[in-house]
Amino acid sequence: MFVAGLLGGIGASLDWADIEPPPRLPTGEDFQGNEFGESGEAEPFNGLEAGDGWVVVAASAVLVAAGTMLVLGRRTGWLGFVASLPIGAIAVADYRAVTEPTSALAERMNIYGEVSPGIGLTLVGISAIVGLIGSVISIAASPPQPAPAEQ
């Protein structure tokens, strides 16, 4: 879970979309290269700029805390599981939204041209999978708590 939290935090700050802008077309009166329009290149963005990255960072911090507490002997598998769910939901939603030109994310971030998910969004998805697997393993491996003694 600790590694999953680190991957999510790092992924939120890396590029979520690799953008290949459309070819630049000339504008103006002649096509001799005298007067060209703006290239209008869209720049890649990270999760923090998109807004969803802040939720990933918060959930990743919870995963790191849950992993640390697990090493200290606390039963934190459910906390890690719950923290992994929003990371996965954001990864799947933004993965689909980045490649869909009519999505709210594409419009908000001014995406146009050929777009593919970036390394940051991929790391966030991996973080969710690793967090879910780690938390399920920690839940399964935790011994049951003894029942309180009756007096």
C-alpha cells in the first residue's frame, strides 16, 4: 500500500495526456510562406492542473499512512481499500475523458489533436491496482481480533 501511495502521488504530478497537435495550416492571402496563422499547440497537463490530481494526492497520502500503520502492526486493510477506490475511479474516468474530444475534461483543458494518455495517468491507474491488491492481501492476512472477555 505504501508503494501504491507513492505511485499515485508521483503520477498526479506527471503528464496525464500526450498531445500531438494537428498540422499547422497557413492562413492569410498567399501560400508562399509569408503569412501563417498561429500554431495553437495544446500543452500537456498533469493531474494537479486538471483538478482531479488533488483527490489522487489526498487518497495516496491515506494509502501511505495505511501502509505505514500496517507495518507497525495495525489492521488498516479496509482503509487502504477505501482509499484505492477513488484513485481507480479517477484513473478510469480521466483515461476515457482524455481520448474523448467532447468530454468535459477535454474542453476544460483545451485538448485538441491526437491525444494519448500520459505516463502520469498510467501511474495513477497502476497505483489503484496495486493499492487494491495490497489492501485485499492485508485484509486476508490479518488475524482475527479476539472477542472481548466477558466479566
